[in-house]
Amino acid sequence: MIQKKICMLGTFGVGKTSLVSQYVRSIFSDKYLSTVGVKVDKKEVVVDNQRVNLVLWDLYGEDGFQTIQQSYLRGTSGYLLVADGTRFDTLAAARDLQKRAVAVVGKAPFVLALNKADLEAEWQIDERTLLKVADEGWTVVRTSARTGLGVQQAFDLLTRAMLEQP
């Protein structure tokens, strides 16, 4: 069986832990619990008749990129960048995190999960901004950890991209 490490990257409160919980256990909780350090979950999936063991590293969210996170990134096959559609600054933070991740792991596959799609009426990130990000070659998936919308798709796209890497 193939094993792939995925890191969840984003600032605090964007929904990294909730996305993992929805993906692994189909559970959403309204209780906000800040991740301290790293929380590791696993999920076995089948992609194109290949069994893949995904090891999901949910890294604590900070406004800055902490030195310790760089060591957590080592060995990463890909990462899910998470931004909160209701907070424009989280997209800018995701852009910064992506640049820093490239400095550590090189050009590993990644997907931008634009989370909280269930609150789209409150979004600060508009369609024009998303088109600009997509034009830069980023894969963007609107997700909602609350409803499950796009969660499976985001992880599937990332898993396929990781499997295509040499």
C-alpha cells in the first residue's frame, strides 16, 4: 500500500481541524478547539484501484509561519492550504504559507480549500479574486466543513496529484 503525508496549512480559525474531522469521520462540531502543535489522523482511500494510506498532519494555525512547522513539513507529499471565505486576510496568509512551503518541500502538489462555503453570503473573497488565483495555476475548491460540501473533492484532487508525482 502507498502511504502519503498531507499537511493542513492555514491561519487560526480557517477550519483545518474541522475539514480533517469531516473527511476522516464525517463529523462537524461547532466547538472551536485550537490545535496545539500537530494532530495526526489517517484515512485509507482507493484511487484508480490503488490503496493509499493518507496520513493527515493538522498543523496549528498561526498568523506567521513558525519555525517548528518547517520540520513538520518535511516528508510531505502534498498539502491542503485552507482559507476562510469570510476573512479576506486568510487568503493572503495562504499565499504566504504556500511560498514558505515551497521553500521547504519544493513543488509538492497542493489544493486551496476555500472553506466556509455555507456562509457564502458573508464572504469577503470575491469571484474575481478566485479567478486570479486559479489563473496562477492554483486548484481551488470551495468547501464547507459544516455541510461536507467539496471536502471529499479537495482531498481527492490532492491525492490524485500526489500519485501523479514521480
